[in-house]
Amino acid sequence: MMQYDVANIADIFADVVIMSKKMPALGQSETLADRYAIELGGSGPIFAAQFSGLGGRIALMGIIGTDFTGDFVNGKLTELGISTKYVQRSSRHETPLGLNISIGSDRSMLTVLGSINEISPSIIDNALLNEVRHWHITSFFLLSTLIQFWPEFLKKLKRRKITCSLDTNWSPLGNWEQVADILPLVDVFLPNEVEARHITGAGDYRTAGIELSKTVPLVVIKRGEKGASAFVRGNETSLTVQDCWEGDIRVVDTTGAGDSFDGGFIFEWLKQSALEQCLKTAIQCGIRNVQHVGGISHLITREKP
């Protein structure tokens, strides 16, 4: 039995989430907000938190500062039962910080990359490849020092029969075309609707999904309040939010909803669950996420074996 189900090179952040009714303006003006939360953030850690909460085993790699913010996120990982064995500490940069201003179902993000700039391929312990059966890539564009590394590495994973999933997340520089080189090497691609359209140039999610499924065996497009759609060789399977959740849904903060979705989907996919069950668990994880502040405060959890 392998020690880990999934490995991930993570963008480990401290997230400051501010709930507001309107966006602040420049010009030395002051905008009053409703409340805030300081939480563990980053796509990789939120994915890991949900995946681990469901009972999965994950090896999380990353670099954080030796500052008090680094102490905070390191403690949060430990609290969540996520091993920090592969998380390095560095005094060269501060721990990455994200400021998320959440307004209803929308948000704006201000990001300080800090020690993420130190991440390089050397962060991978090659012995780990003997201990893991799946690799999940998050924050493809933020982890820019790895973009040229991924193609040959994913070919190595293929030779070892280690499967791979990808969620690019947003591209701050708009360099969407850079992901094209690795899509043929990915088993599961998990963009949201806007990301899928940017990557393909398509005008709608369905056209984007059909196009992407010509290259990737399984494409799962997250559609927010409309649910999610999976594409296999051009064939679409969809579930709505109403298919997966009884009762009212009060959207408080969307931070990390897509990453929680990924954690639920990959957990079920690695169990070889039916596609509809993968979608259902994923959507439920995303719904649970948006009803609370921050990305990890309320996870869907199950007893670990």
C-alpha cells in the first residue's frame, strides 16, 4: 500500500478574507466592511484540507517563511492532519499572503507571492514518486518557476503509471496559452467556466468542454451556482446545485470553493466512483465552502479508515 494517495506542490498562503458590501476605492478614502477572517489559504492547501477531510492521504510540498505568518499556516496544516514533512521554511522571503475582498458571490484578490518565488523542481523528493499514486497540480500560473518543468515531469509520471489532475486557477498575466503543452499529459482537467473559455477561446462552457475533451480524457468544468459539467470525448454529464443539495444556500464567501470542489472530485475519482457521484460529492464540497468565510472553516468530512 502506498503511503499517499496524492502529492501536490502547494501555494501555501495565509488568507485575510474581508467581507464587504462594496469595493474600496483609492484616493485615501475609507470603506467600512462587515467582518474578516484570517485563515490558511492557497489552492493547494484548500484542496488538501478537503481531500484529507474526506479520508484521503496527501503529501503537500511548499515553502513558507520563518515569520509569524509561517508559524500560523504551519500550525493550521498540522491542526488539519496534513503532514508538514515536505513543507520547507525559508528566511529569504515572507510567507505568501492573500487579501480577499468578498462581496456577495464575487470577490477581488490581492496577492503577495513571497516565498512562492523560491519554489523550484528541487522541492520534489524523488523518493516520493514511489509513495504516491496521483499528482494534483494547482496554481499552474502562480507557480511560474515550474511551468517549463511540468511537461517532462508529467511524462515521467506517465511512465510510472501515476495519474495527474490539473486546476490551473486564474492567470494574472493572461498567459493562458502556456498550459497547452501539458494538457495531453493530464488525466483530469478541472477549470472553472471562465478559465475554460480563456484557454480555448470558446464563447461558452459547452464548446470549451467539447474542445478540451479532444485532448484530455476527462474535463470537469465548474459552473458556480449552475453546478458542474463533465466531458468525456465530447459527451457531457451535468449536475445542478439542486441535484446535490437540499435546503437553502446562503452564499457568504466564495474563497476556495473551486479547490474544495476539486478535493471532493478527486477523492471520489481515485475510488473509481461513478462520474455522477464524483460530481455530486464535489458540488456538495463547494456548496459547503461558500456558506462560510474562508476556504477551510467548514469542510465535508468523513471518518478516516
